[in-house]
Amino acid sequence: MDLAGVGVQSLLSFTLIFTICLSFSNADTVIDTSLSADLTLRRSDQPFYVNSSIIVPPGITLTVEPGVTVTFDPGVTLSVRGRLVARGQSGQRIRFTAADTPNIPAHRDSTPIWFDGVRLAGDFTSSHVGRLELLFGGSYGTVCQDGWPWYWYRSYYNTRVAARMLGYKTCTRVNNRGGGTGNILLNNVRCNGHEDSLWDCRHDGVRVHNCLHSQDVWLQCSGYTGYRGNPNETAKYWSGIELVTNTSVPGVSDLQYVDIEFAGLPNIGTHSNDAAAISVTGIPPVLDNLNITNVIGNGVLLRDIAGHAIINNSYFDSLSNGVSFRSFGGDLAMNNVQISNVNKAGVYYNRTLPLPSYKMCLTPETTVPDGEPLIVSFDSTDLHLGLQTSCSQ
């Protein structure tokens, strides 16, 4: 019996098994997208990797241990309807960051721009395909395809500008899949490719056309960034943490000694003002010792909150507002909070008011021209509860 051969074979087997075990021990732990039971992200199991948006439903708690790092794919959201407990320590901070770190410039001297007056209407939520619509006079209208298919370079430049407006890397024109119902706003659009908006391109004039809605422009786009910066880099950002909590959820979310980086990328169909590293609706969480840096959107967005929001001992560095408060209820207190390098406001405060539930009637009958605004003025003397008039309400 060749003992030397056996020894070599055993050594090779041990080496192979050790290599396989080592490769698994270094692999990222992928988190399920929808939690059905409480989950704890333990330091011994890290690093953690999230490749699609996570939903923490009501009644479920996601706990993150001190020292844990969680990385997110582009555009991914951690959406919490239950409870998030991420209590780090001064020497073991919790880190939420992008899976692929964007290469950002050392000096950011350009203001990030989202063009919110444009959209893809139709089935874009799943396929990034839709009818191109522009906002004009408070309502959306369409763009006629006249001039787009005639010359390849014109179609290329027009779609290049449209992609820039929409926040995509590229767009291509596709066949009409259904006409719009509003005004046809632009016709015979002629872009050079460097414009920021289709409105800056040459065209026949607003609502000057001989088109039908069957000629509306449809686009198929890819590489959504939501941000007109360097699309190759901004496309790497993740969306952020969304906390929606009501009184039926026992306990509140708790974030302490947490670092959040490269977040704030708006989701498709999301207004850029709603993009944030941490978005809060309902009962405010505990926010203490946060470092929120290199964020495209807001640092913290407090929207329609109920209760007293407190942010302590934190640092924010974002390309939008540091803290944005847009709520009718609740209030905000900040202690020892430093905000720098923002391109909008350090703290944006907007005490929103709920819309009144007035019953309205219009006599005599009036026809409003298509595309014109209807302005309704109220006389306070006519607004009485239980007031009956001869008008049908």
C-alpha cells in the first residue's frame, strides 16, 4: 500500500474542503425580500446583501446588531411597516451602504436637478415603457411624433434629451400603445442633443399641431437614475429606509449609531422631493447619532408625522435638504445636529394644511375652455355648516 499516495490524497481533499468552506464563509448573506417572522441580522453572519427591496410588514421586527454592515443594490428600498431596531454602539456602528460604491467627485459644485414635469404614462412601472407626457399649465399633455422617425439623427437627439429629463441613461422610441387624453403640447421637436429639456428644443409652438393621439410619442428606457448627474455613478445609489408606522404597531423603530451612505435615489414614479436616506410617515422613530453622507436626496424626510420627532447628535451631508419637514401634525426638535454640503436647505420646514371638504356647486352652468384653469373663490360668509341653498350639492 502506498502510504505516500494516501497522504497526498488526504491533503488534497482537506485543502479542497477547506477552500470551499472558506469561500462560503466569505459570501454575503442575502436577505429575503418579504419577512414573515422577526429577523435578527447578527454580526457573526455578515456581510449582508440586499438585491431587491425588502418589506417589513406590520407586526414584524427587523433587528440589526451592532457592527453589522448591510449593502444594497441600486434603487433598493428597505420599507418598514412594522419595526426596525438598529442600535449600534460608539465603537460598533451599524452601516447601510451601496453594494457598488459610486465614484463621486471630491468637490460637488453642481446642484442636482430632477425635472419633475415629465413622466412616462402607461405600463412603465414594470417595463420602463410609456407614453411621453409633459406638464404644462397644471396638467399633463403629450408629444406628437411628427419629425421623430423621419431622420435617424433627429430621433436620436430627441430621445437623448427625453432620457435626460426622465432620469434614464438611454431611451428609444417604440410603437404607440395607446393615445393620451390631454392636450398635444409639442410637435415637430428638433433637438441638438445637449438641451436639458424638450422645451429648450426647437418645435412648432405649444399646442400648435395637426396630430392625433395615435401619433403620441412612446419610449422604452433603461438605466433609471432619477438624477441628472453622472448616470454611470448615480445609478449605483440605493433608495433608502422608509418607515411607515401607526399606533397599531407596538413600539417604535430605533436607529442609533447608524451610518447611511449613497442613498436617496428616487424610485420610478416617485417625486424627487420624496427621496431620502430616511423617510418617516406616522409615528417618528428614535434618531440618535446618525451619520448620513453622500446622499442624493434628503437626509431625513418627515412627512405626515404624528407626534414629537427628535434628532440628536447627528451629521448630514446630502445633495438636497438636510432635513425636510412636511407635515400638518407633529413637531420637530434637533439637538447637536450638523448639516453641511447641502445644495438646498439645511432644514426645510413646511407646515402643510389638509384640504377642506367643501361641497361645491356651480350655477348657472358654465363651460370652461379646454386647457384653461377653473378658479373658485370662496366668500367666508357663505361657508356655514348645514347651509341649504337651492343649488344641487
